[in-house]
Amino acid sequence: MTTHTNYRAFLIHALFLSLSMSFIDVNTVAPAMLTQSGGSTFHLGLLSAIMVGMASFMQLFFATLIMGFRRKKTALLVGIYIRVTSLFILAFFLKNLGLPATWKIYFILSLMALFSFSGAFANIAYTDILGSTIAKPMRKRLLTHKQLISSIGLIISSLIVRVVLSRFSFPESYSLLFFAASALLLLATIGFWMLKEEAKENSTTYLERLSLLALLLKQDKNIRMYLLLINTSGIILATLPFLVVLANTYAPVDGSSTGSYLLMQLFGSLLMTLLTKKFSKTERYRSLLYIFIFLASSIPLVALLLRHHQHLYLWVFVLAGASTALYHILSVGI
């Protein structure tokens, strides 16, 4: 009974989450918003470090903390509500942005950090509940259904983003997107309230859990491979938001172009997902990891070669989408 209830709960959450993710896309929408708010390349570097590198690192820190909770559902809901609140405050702040100022950029970065870190916190609890309540035979089917729902939701939300950014001027356009994203994430918690979870006994201290983590790193090959993925992806994926900055150097980035970048990124993501499902029949991920490293590390070079050709430059975002899709496949699989 718990498995079937939680199965439906995770799908409901996946639906609303997929509708919101394009509104706050870390590779296109977020850097374009920061750039138009007056942010420099340095500020964009901070944004990338916060949302890609530091968020991945914080998951390791939060994992040892959340392991001690008897129930993970509370941690999951707390993390999500912090994300909703940070997006709502950001949307309200952008609506009343006024003239550019340095303190405003750092306030935006602070809200993005809160949004990102609370997501890392919630993700640990999410993964634990999914793994402990969904039977293994149903897990693969759940992930397949989630991927299908997410693909449809991303297509719809990407088209909405393009329309909003084309028809509304800055900062109203981004304020509207973030208001919508916060509302959709709030609706997504309906699924999490449905989750059923049995309390777990825990007698270990925080230091004992840290020792256990160190032992797992030493003995478990999959964890070491996962850390290789996290560290490699942190370096590679952190460069992706700079694609918007590079494009802005040679042609002004407006709402229409940001929407086009997002759609091309989605195309690359869907294409890579389909290719992976067709040609990767086993559950071995080492070859996919090497493909990810090669593909993602080639993006900066391709971007430099195509930077003077505005229409060809769109294909850089196809590579970005493909790399991001591979990362998500690997992070779940490993």
C-alpha cells in the first residue's frame, strides 16, 4: 500500500516540478536574469559556483545530517518550503528592482544560494524516501514514468518561457517567471504530503555517521565513481551559464534569444535521453561517464569557434542540454 501511494505521490511532484524548472533554468534563465540586473562576469561565476559546485558539495554535508533523522519527510518539506519562499522573495524583489546597484546583485545571489542549498537538502531526503519505500522492481518503472512526465512538462514550460520573455520587458518578465515557479513548487508539495514513511530507529551520533561515510568511500566503488562524477561535473557544468555571457558579448541577449537558447537546450536534453535509452541496454555507467566528460568538456571550445555566428551558436546549447541530461542519468544510475 505504501509503495503504490508513494508511487503516485512522486509522479504528482514530478509533474509540477517539470513545469517549473524551465522558469528558473540555471544555464539560460538565471544567468540572463543576473546579467540584465547588472551582474558582471565575476557575479556570474559566483552564481555558477553556488548553483553547480557548492550545491553538489552540500549534498555530502547534508547526507550525514539527515541520516540521523527518524523520519525524512519533515526534512523534505522544510527544504521545499525554503525553496518556495526564496523564489517568491526573488520574484517580488525583481518586480521592484529599480536602478542597478551592487548590493542588489549580492542580494539576488544570496536568494539563489538559499534556493540551491535548500534544494540539495531536500534532495537527500527525497532520495532516501524513494529508495526505502519504492520496491526495487517498481523503481525503474517509476523513473521511466517520471522522465516521460518531465519531458512533457519541460516542453510546455520552455514554450511558456519563450512567450513570457518575448512579450514582457525586464524585470517584469523574470518576476513573472519566478512567481509562477514558486507557485508550481508549492503545488508540487501536494505529492510530498501524500508520502507515507515508517520511522527509523537511530542510535548513531553525528561523528559516527561521518566515520561511516569515510568507510563507505573506502569500500564502495559506486560511491567513489559518484564522487568522480560530482567533482568532474562541478567543473564542467559551472562553465555552461557563461555561454549566455559569451553570446551577449557579440549580440545583446534579450528575452527572445534566451527563450531560443532554452528550447535548443531542451532539444539536446531530449535527444540525449532517447539515444541513451536506445543504445545503453546495460546498467554499467562507466562508458556514459566518459562520454559525458568528453562531450561537456568540448562545449567551451565549440562555443569559442561559433561565437561570431549567431544562428550556429544555438547548437552550443544543444550540447549543453545533452551534457546536462547525461549528468542526470548518471547521477541517478550510479
